Amino acid sequence: MPANRPAVVVVGGGVMGMASAVRLLEAGFDDVTVVAEKLAGITSKSSPAVFRPDWLGDTPQQRVIEWGLETRCVCHTIPTAAH
């Protein structure tokens, strides 16, 4: 694992924010802070997250597609990972 990983702030405590924070911790980031107005017992109760690859400026389209496919695979494991 590379040394000196930066501190990361995740904005939002919904399903996407919390999933992002967990994945960052799993990837070896040890300073991850979630900032949200409220952390409800049920995440995203008023605004459920939708995952889809999106336009990312100058990022090559193929790279965005790869990220999307990889994320989709990870998201499919989440419901069974807790059991």
C-alpha cells in the first residue's frame, strides 16, 4: 500500500456516500471523514442514489465505462456480503 495517502472527505451520508467511504477504507485510506447534515438510520430515505457512469470532463470514455462496469460488479456483491 502506498504511504502518505491523503485525507479524504466524503460529502453525504446516503448509500453512495457511505459505500464510497467504506471502499476508500478497504482500499487503505485510513483518514476518511463522512460529512452529512444527518446520518439517518436508513440511508437515502428521501433521495435514493442512482449509479450510472457520467461525463467526467477530459476522462477518456473507455475509462469511464471501465469504472462503471467495475462499480456495478462491486455493487452486486453488497447485498450478499453482509450474510
